[in-house]
Amino acid sequence: MDKATQTELEAAAFRRLVSHLRARKDVQNIDLMILAGFCRNCLADWYAQAAAEKGISIPKDEAREFIYGEPFAEWKRKYQPEATPEQLAAFEAAQKKGHG
């Protein structure tokens, strides 16, 4: 496979991941961090970092809006409840195991 095709496939997979996360508003960032060691905010940070490597500056809020499909503050207000004590405990345990 040539490099251009590989890049196109990687970009398509990334777009599908972003689309999937936008659709699954029921999946909370803390749950993603507990299970996978990353969340939507991490993905936005990686997006901005990749841009920075190409000399493109993307502000944090703009990168998050790209990932969330709307301003993060609005998404958070609409879809993100306070973390439960159980989620916080699981998050802390995952951090101790080296996730996140």
C-alpha cells in the first residue's frame, strides 16, 4: 500500500471515530478514560498537536469543538452529568494502573 492511500484510510478511520463519539453522547468521557485511557478531550489534544507539528495553530476550544461537533461547554451542559462516586473511584484506580 502506498503512503497516500494509507493516509487516506487513516483519515477515514479517524473521521468515523469522531462521528461515532459524536453519536454516542451516552458514553461519558470519564468512562472512556477508565476503560481506554483516553477520551474526547484527549482526541482533541492529539488533533491540535498534529496540527502544531505541521505549523498550524488550533486553539484548544476549537479542537474540542471539532471533536464534539459543538462548543465543549454546550456539550458538557447538555450531556455530561457529574461523575458518580463509583466513576471517580474507578478512574482513580485506572490512573494507578497506568491508564490515562
